Amino acid sequence: MVRTELSQVLCDPLGFSRQWSREGCRVMGCLDNYVPEEFIHAEEMIPLRLLGSTESVTLADTFLPVFAGKLARSILEQALQGNLVHLAGIVLSNSSDAVRMLYDLWERHIPGQWVALIDVPAILEGETNHRVFRQAMLEFKEKLEKFTGKPLEAAALRRSIAVFNENRRLLKKAAALLSASPPRLSAETYLDAVLSGFVLTKEKHNEYLRQLLESCRRETPDRGGQLVPLHISGPILVDRSFLPLLQECGATMASEDLGTGSRYYWDEVDETGDPIEAVIERYWRKIPDSYKTPMKPRWLHLLSQIERSKARGVIFVIEKYSDEDQYDYPVWRDRLRARGIPSLLLDSELVLEGEQVRTRVQTFVDIVRGGAFS
Amino acid sequence: MTTTAPKKKGRALNSSYEAAIVLKEYWEGAARHRAEGRPVAWVSGNVPIELFWALGIYPVYPENYSAVCASIQRAQELCEEAEERGYSIDLCSYSRVNLGIVLGKGVDHPDLPYGGLPRPDMLVTTRIPCLPQVKWWEVVREFFDIPMFVVDATMVDLPIRESQRQHYLGQIRELIPCLEKKLGVRFQEDTFLETLKLSDRAAEIWLELLDLRTAVPSPVGSREMCGNVFPLVAMLGNPRTIEFFTHLRDEAKQCVQEGKGALENERIRLGWDNIPMWYNLKFFSDVEDRNAIFTYETYLRYVWGGRMDLNDPWTAFADKHLDVWLNYSINQRVRTLLHDIVKFKLDGLVFHQNRSCKRFSMGQRDLAQVIQENLGVSSLFIESDMADPRAYAEAPTRVKMEAFLEMLEGKKS
Amino acid sequence: MYYAGIDAGSNTIKTVILGEEGIASYHVIKTGLGGEEQAARCLEEACAKARIGREEIACIYCTGYGREYLNFPQGRKSEIICHGVGVHWILPEVRTIVDIGGQDSKGIRLNERGEVENFNMNDKCAAGTGRFLETMATALQVPLEEFGACALRATEPVRVSSTCTVFAETEVISHIARGKKRDEILLGVCQSIVDRIAAMVRSIGVKPPVAMTGGVAKNPAVVKLMGDRLGLPLLLPPEPQITGALGAALMARQDILSRQNSQPALSG
């Protein structure tokens, strides 16, 4: 039942958020993992993660070349089509070059919509960068306060932090059930659970997650045991048809370190001390995404996930033209190979094109199982 | 209607022949420095270059080396070496050439130009031109396992904000002790300030040279100038740069005074946006058959060099590094281009949609739109790549370029 | 007893019937609008050639893009695995396969048992595939079968860019307009395919000997240029287009034999 609710949210995320706008809530479009959603929440707005759409890009091609990548092009397309007018505003963090340029294009071509750039460094090392990072976050806070006309109250922020932290803990529990042997939560449901959190209010999402975890506890684990457990890595995975395909090929996702997965929710905010500083610190210290330096903590996160899930192989789902991830991939692949873990690279443009992907995955699963004839 | 004038053979400026010598001296100097056991850093575009010359650390530019490989038609094989190792064909071709060398035959393979790339003791890079630059360096670090320092910066709308300036300087204050500690050098402010003077002098002459190209007819076209720019990238703070640029400037000045142009019958003046196609600089001179000349490039004017007010050297130093085209917001690029098109009396702009340089290429459509609307200046888009010749489609590009020139000729008459 | 393998590709459907003595027959037809019907027709034709009834076939395996849509096979395997098995049966010494099909190209590395150790495929771009060759053949009005032979008559290839098919097409058309020799353009097209996929192939770690399969292996110019690029002569199975279907038939046989608890009899 709760599973259906979660997947329904994902059929039309924008439609869902439009409903809130009609009900008088302010929805704030957010782009990337370095937007402190807690601030937005504490200012009584609903953060909605922009993840583009699978529809074809036409209007945005006037402004962005194909090699800007599908995510940036698709989000600009949504805006130019007028599909984001219900949003109170847009918050972009200075992540990839394409997203940074998207901010400029937004200002030029989407007139009248409030848009904020959180101009944080890409290098999350050193005292100076730390100071600038903090400053950029504080500037964003002030901009937000000016927009809503009310100061960010410490008490409200503490409540928001508690809600977000609970959300993170619940998702971690879901990840643990996914990695259990046999899995106590299917990969498809797990992905739905994670992705729906980008759309639902965190309160509602927490409620659903609690129900989901409760039902998992009651149910006897699935037979899934014969499926080969794999780890999925990459910046973004929104194509839900990928997991059924994986299963048809005899494998399942047992863990992940996706940008739209555990890298988003893994780290909690310290609930003691000054809440504003604690939120900023959380984003400074979180598992860095591929467009941030250093890369080591991300590698360690990937490894720890694999160790936990006992995944027998890794599939990298990487967006075409996402340079940051494309540079990481061969390094990760070689490091994994040195540990005897095979990996496969799949190109994605928000969707994983059917047949070629099936051929690759099927062959990879055969190899992981050992020998072509098993 | 159009009469094709006989094309001038050879360089418009004799001093341009010196470029190859300076380039060779630079790479030989790097090899010598390495051989003598003095410190070598691999650096990239828009690093605080003067610091390295002041500290006696040889700054080696793999980017330039990739461009050199492209110009002698060696880039494709090296790109393929990197692709073989899993580096996507969609990644920056400078980086693919470099990774092809580093991960392939190795940096000191005798088959490479100038006897190869000297091994680095340290890696210094910056996010100013683009973020992938940092990722590329991470791969290089993975291979060499040596210290790395990255200078971060956010994009600017001029004037530069104090917070951006302080961000930059704060990191320079971290970089200096880091270089001292890792490479055993000693920072002396006097030497550094001297180096800044040399750098600023070179930039001043370079800008004078570029301004001479506002003259009608223009004394020198893009093909030659792209070959001349290298010292402005890598050798700011080195007196040799001043010497070379002075030769160029003086010669160009004389041409302008005598009313002598690179073309005998200049009819169309063009501008170029983005990094050139290093394997195909001929593209620039091919238009000369039709009495057209490329006389302006955003790449040569705003990516390297820049003046500094040495009364306030540290502020000027920071600003110079932040005030570069690739670090400009689209709005800033628009303002700058509108100004320069008038200044250089351009009839048309050619935008290179360079697959390898996204930061340069994103926003170009906005620029084209604005110059058309505000100044009635037309543009042409060609899709290609700065170093990977596989992305260049000769025939359709030629057809487009010819049609564009015909259109501009029609507009003029 | 007979076994069948069907390789339902994007351009052609290939069927191989395997008997106790080896290949009993094979048949290749255009995929056309494809579907179950076309595959069934291909199977029937192959049966007719082998002079057997379809009921005599003990097991059918299917591979290629169409494998998921066919209802009759007892097993489905990816064409990568099938090419490996098929080539290993014909040329057991081969350790690397370059397969260029209608829609994609692959590099496949095998171990001494014919099992896939590593593989790679082209990205989602038609450059570097048989489809590209076909389009160019149409543009240049050369029958596909003569493409390679004509190309080899040229000495200097015309440069054809290789990162984008659409570009390359316009380019070829304007080369024609500018009066370039046809054979030189043909050679340029073959070169561009090799340029496009050489790195992909080498990324799997090429081990000799290398064989080439797929429809494009029938083009001697591509075979030669690829061999030059890899610095190795390429081996060709007698019928390079059917190795996938053959592999599927061998896997069908393996399926039945292992059910009968026999020893694997894949080589030979």
C-alpha cells in the first residue's frame, strides 16, 4: 500500500508540487546536493529537487549545446516550456559548469522568477575555502530571509533539522534492509523510497518511510537470494525501469552511492550547538559529490557500501557529458579491479536506452557469475 | 564583383617566426631545469604563473603541450590512448592527449615532441577556466602520487567583488608556504614584485599589439597571432616574453603607420570566439583568399595576461587572474563583446562550438543573439574541437564559411 | 538431434541449425519490420535448407536485439556471450573479437574456454556501425557488397570526421559535390569507422589472435584498416555474420546436454 503511494508520487512529480502551490504552499526548486534544504524548510517552504524529465529538449537547444548534458538542458527546457512557473523560486548551487551557466541563462531567459545561486567553492579543503563556503551559505540564508520577509528562527531551524535527520536515519535503515541477505526491501521499492523524498514534504516522507520499514519487518524476506547483488554508482539515477531490467538479467541493486541516493542523505546535521553553523558544517563535511574535491571520502563511502552489501560487482551509471564522473570512472574501475571487483559502465541521459543496456548488463551479470555457461 | 587578390605568402609579421624559437626555448628550458634537479610543477591555464617564475619553480603547461601535439597532427593517436583506458571521447581533448601520454607511453617517451614532458614534483591547478581541469589533475595525481594544490574561484561580473578577491588571495597565502614546504623554495616578496613588473610589461605590450589590430587594414590575422600567444600563457614574468612581444608590436606598429595590412585588399573583418582548432590553424588563413581577415579573438584578448596596477600589487594580482573570459558570467561576456565588436570594426563573428571547452561554448548563442539584435552583426557557428581532429568536418564547415562570407560581402556592397 | 540459434539483429535475422555433425544449415534475412513472424520465417527457411521439420529441433536459443520479443526460444543470451561461444567453436585459438553489427560494435575478449573475460560496446551513436556504412553506400550509390573492394582501390582516404554521423553524411555529400574520387571517399568512410571504434576495442586489452565478426566483416577495407590499426592480422570466420546465431545454437545444445547430465561438448 505504502509502496503504491511512493511510486505514485513519482509518476508526475511536478504535478504533485503544483497541487501544493494551488493550496498556497511555496515550493522552491533546488538543484544539487549542496542546497541547504533545511533553511528552506525552516522558512516554511517546500524544497523540490529538480531532476529534469525524459521528454525531448527543443527550446533549450537554442541556448545550450548538446554537450552541456541532458540534466541542465532538460531543466532549462522545463522552465522555457512554462512547466516551472508554479515554483516560488529556484536555488542552484555552483556545482558543475553546466549548472553554473544554467543560473546565468535563468536570469536572462526566465524573467520574473526568483533565482538564487549559492556560490560555494568546488574545493572543500583549506581554511580559506571553508570561510568562503560558510559565507556563501550565509549569503543564501540572507537572500532567503529577504525573499520571505522573515528571519530564519533558530527554533524553527532546529525543528527542521530534526525532521531532516530523521529522514536520513530512516533512509539509512532502508539501505540496510536493501543490503540484507536475503534483501528485506526490494531494489525497486528502495529507489522509489529515495526518489519520492525529493518530491514529498519531509514530514510526509518520514511517515511513509516508517510505514514502509514497519511492513518490511512484518514480511518474511523475499526469495531474491538467487539474484546477483550489485552496487550501483553514479551522479543520478531516475530511470526506474533500470531496476526491473537488472532483475530480468539476474541481478539486483544491493547498495548504491548515487548522487540522488546515499550521497544525498547519508550525513546528518549535528543537533547540538548553533543550528545555522551546524547545517553549514554538514554540507561542508558531507560525502563530496563528483564535482567537489577531495575525492577520497567519496571513494571510502563507495567501498564501505560494497563491503556492507557484499556486492559482487559495480555498475557505474554515468550521465553522458557529465565530465566530473567521466574522469572518476577509470580511476574507480582500476581501484576496484585491484580489489578483484568487476565493474561495468553504462551511459545514461536521464534514461538508460533499452536494448544496448540489456545486452551489456546481461553479459556483465554472466561474467560476474563466473563463466558464460552458468 | 569580388576580385581575388593574390595571397601574401608567409607571415604578415616577420617577428612571428620567432614564436617557434621561444616555444622551443621554453620546453628545452623545462627539460634542463628537470635535468638539473630543480623543482618542476605541472600547472594549467590561469594559475598564478608569476609566483612560479619568482620562486624558481619551472611551470610546465601540459595544455600547451597538448596544443603542440595537435598542431603537429599527433593528437588523435594520443586521444585514442586515453580513450582506450576508459576516458570518454566526450572529455576535454587537451586532457585526453595528456592522459594518453601519461598513462600510455609515458611522459619521457623519445617519440614525443621536445623529448617529452618533464616529470612534475607537484601539481598546481585552478578551477578558474573550468571544473574538469581539476578532475583531470586528480587523475594525474593518482598516477604520479605527488602533492597537488587547487586554487578555487567563483565566476565574476565586473567589477570583481571584494569577497572574491579575498577568496583568491587567501588561497595564495596558503599556496606559498605549501610550495616552500613541498619544493624547498623560499618566497621573497621583492623578487615576486619584480616578476609582476615583468609580467605587466609583457601584458601591456601584448595589449598594444592587439589594439593595433583595430586598424583598417589589420596588420596581422588570427593564424599568426594564435601562434604568438604562448608566452603570455606560460612565460609571464620571464623577460624573454617582453623581448618577443616588443618585436611583434614594433613591426605591427610600423605596418599600421604605413597603412600596410596583412591583406592587400581587406574587405571583411572577422572575430573568433573560443579556443582555435590547433590542428587546423589554416582555417583562419583560408578566408584570406576571399579578402577576409580574422582580426579579433576573445581567446587572445581575455583569457591570458591582463594589466595590473602595481601600486596595489596583491589586489591587482588577484584581479588579473579572476578577470578572464572563461570566468566571466554570460552577462559580462555580452558587455565585453558588444564593446569590442565596435572597437575592432568587425563585420561578423565566428563562434567555435568547442566540444572540449564547455565553459567557453555555453552561452555563445546568447552572445550571437545580442550582437545581432544590438549591432546587426551576424555570426556563424561551427561545431568542432580544439585538439581532436575527428570532430572537425572539413567539407560542411567550408561550405558554411563560404556562404557566410558571401552573405557578409552582400551586406557590405 | 537438432538445435537452433537465432540472432535477431537490427538489420538482419540470422538462424543457424546445428546437427550432430556440425552446422546443418544457416539462413540470413533482412529484419524489415521484424517481429516474431520474420524470425519464424528465418527459422523455417533454415529448417528447409537442412531438410528437417521444425519439430525435430530439440532446443532454440535466441540472441540479438530481438531476443526479448520472441516467444519461441527456450533460452536467451546476449550476443556478446554468443559471439564468444560461436567464434570459439570455429576458431578456438581466438582471444579477441571485433564485432561490427548493424547498430553497434563490440570488442570482446575471451579466455581459453571461450568465456567472455571483458567486453566493451560503442556508445549510443551510429558512427562506427554497419548502419553508417549502409547510409554511406546509399549516398555514394555503391552496392554494399562492393563497398570494401572499391575502397581498397584508393590509396589516399578522403578525411571524414568520425564523431558524428550526421556531420559525416553532409561531409560525404559535399565531397561528392566537390568532385572527390568515389573510391577515396569510400576509403575515408571505412577509415572513419575504424577511427571511431579502435580505442573502444583496445580498451578491453587486445590479446592475439583477433577475429572480426558481424556484417561489416564482409567489408575487406574495414578489416584491413582495423588490422593495421591494431597492428595484427585479423582472422575471419568463413561466414562472419552468423557467429552469434551459431553461438546461440551451441548454447541450446549445451542446455540439452547438461540436462542429460552429459559432459560439456562445446569445443570441436
